[in-house]
Amino acid sequence: MEHVFFFTLLIVTTLAFLGLLNAFIVPVFWAIALAVVFEPLNDRVAELLGGRGGVASIMTILLVLVAIVLPLTLIGVVVSGEVTRLITAVEDGSIDLGRGIRWARDQAPLLFEYAERIGLEPDGLRERLSNMAIVTGQWIAGNAVTVGQSTVRLFVSVMLMIYILFFLLKDGHEIVRRLVQILPLGDEREHQLFGRFSEVVRATIRGTFVISAIQGFIGGVAFALLGIDGAILWGVVMAILSLLPVVGAVLVWGPAAGILIANGDLIKGIGMIVIGIGVIGLVDNLLRPLLVGRDTRMPDYLILLATLGGLAMFGATGLVIGPLIAALFITLWEMFEQSYGDREYQRYGAAATAAEAATAQPAATDDASTLADPGSPSTDGTADTRD
């Protein structure tokens, strides 16, 4: 009764504590992820400072703020301004969404006639796009308070993440040591799981996010050089879409190239295609297998499925959680195979081998006896009397 009550109380209080953290699970997770990524840097800084872990943690956090949080904040402000400007341009007619549709109608009238017969009206599509932009602008204006509240919540989450990150950087090694001591999986398995966790988190953040930032930057510069409005906005969109393996930035630069060609800018359209395939696509094809697939030790199709599943379940945080769950799933089954698969094979495999040998022995004896000389002596010393 004492043991049952204790473990019941332990499980109930643990679930209650996790329920308390449910509203803050995203900043807690990102604090853990950033602590894993910046742990080597923090250890190096602490070594240079003579083991002063608190000061080293503060310096590492300042580096995170300067290198990650500040640029993302500035990009967010610029993108918000560009979205507002583009919506205003659509409303006052400065940007004509129907120009490309009219060019395509002139180039392929039969295709458009077929589209109209099956119920697809290009003119209606142009009107819907314009109305969508206007409605979006009206929604942003009418929900300014809601947007402001979301910004405040985001700021609070970032501050909470930084606060937790400080203690994780400062006491991370001790926390891992205590977890290894407490968890009932065996020290070797626990070290393997924690190591796998660190590998996948570092590979996903370092690889996926770095690659998406490079592709978004290249795409934004290309849009700016080609004179496309909203280059920073489309660069950010390409960076976000590049987080998905296989598909990604092509969903932006591909239609952009088609619109340029449709508007009569053939050279710019071809240039966009060359940059998209030869530069943006090359970055993904070369760096992603090196930075993501190699360290996670997972095939590309599994990374894609895990990423899409993570996005569906956890939102943006699923970009890291999805591959992490897949990697831990594979690791745990590998542990199962090592611990139980070989044991079961040795137990039943040895028995099966012995049974096969016992079954095959009489047959071999019979075969040998039929091949023997009929007149030869038998094993008991008597002559063989068979015909």
C-alpha cells in the first residue's frame, strides 16, 4: 500500500505540474533548444572566464539577443510595413493583379476558353484576389488591438524564454546529471537518448533555419535586383517556406518568374529561373543533406513527414519537435533491438537450429545406409541380410 500510494502520488503531482506548464510549453521548449545549441559556446566562454558560469550565461544570452532576436524583430517591423504598402497599392490600383492574367489570355486563348467552360473564370479570379487584399487590409486595421495584444504576448514569451535559458545554460550539466540519476532506464540508455536529443535539435536548428535564412536572403536580393515590389517581404516568405524540405522557396520564385514573363520581361523571368534553380535550389540540395540529414541520421522522406506532422500538431515549434520525435522513435526501437532482439534471436534461433539438426540427422543416416555396400558389415558386427 505504501509503494502504490507513493507512485500514484508521484504520477498525479507530475501530471499536475506539467499541466501548470502547459501554457508556457513553447517558451520552455525553445529555451531548452537554444540551451542545447549554444551549450558549446557557453562552456567555452565559462572556461575563458575562469569557470564563472553565471557571467558566461549572461554573455551567451546577449549574443543570442544580438544575433537572433534583434534581427528577427527588425525584419518583422519592415515586413509589416511592406505588407501595408502592398495592400494600399492594390486598393488604389497601383498594382494591377489582372495584367498577368490578360497576357496569359492573349498567349493561350484556347486554354482560357476551356477554363471558362469548366467554371474557372480568370476575370473572377482577378477580382477575388483584389477583394482578398482589400479585406486583409481592413482586417488588419480593424484588429489592431488584437495584433497589439499578440505582440505583447510574444514579448512576454520571449522574456520568459530568456529567463529560463539563463538557468539552463548556468546549471544545464547538473540538470542532465540529476535526470540520468533519477530516470529508471539505465545510465547508458539515458546518455544515448540525451545525446540523440542534442544531435537532432542542433542539426534541425543549425541546418534548417540557417538554410532557410540563406535562401530567403538570396531570394530577397534577387527580387530587389529584378525590381519586384516587396523584396524583403517575399524574401521572408521564401525563408519561411524553405523550412519545409523538398518544397520551399520555389513556391515563391516560380510564380514570380512566370509573372515576369507574362508581363513581357522575358530576360528578368529567365534570370529569376536561373537564380532559383542554380543558386537557391543548389543551396538546399547541397547544405540540407550535410547539415540536417547527416547529423539526424534520418532519410529525407522521413524528415519531410516528421516536419509536416510537427507543423500540423504543434505549429511553428513543430519544425523542431517533429524531427525530434521521429529521431527518438528510431533510437528507442534501436535500443529495443539491441536489448531484446538479439536475446530472442539467440534463444529461439538456437532452438530452431538444434531442431533442424535433429530432424536432418536421420535423413542423413538413411541416405548413408542406402549408399553403403549391401554386403558390408553392419555397425553391430553382423552381416547385412538385405537383398
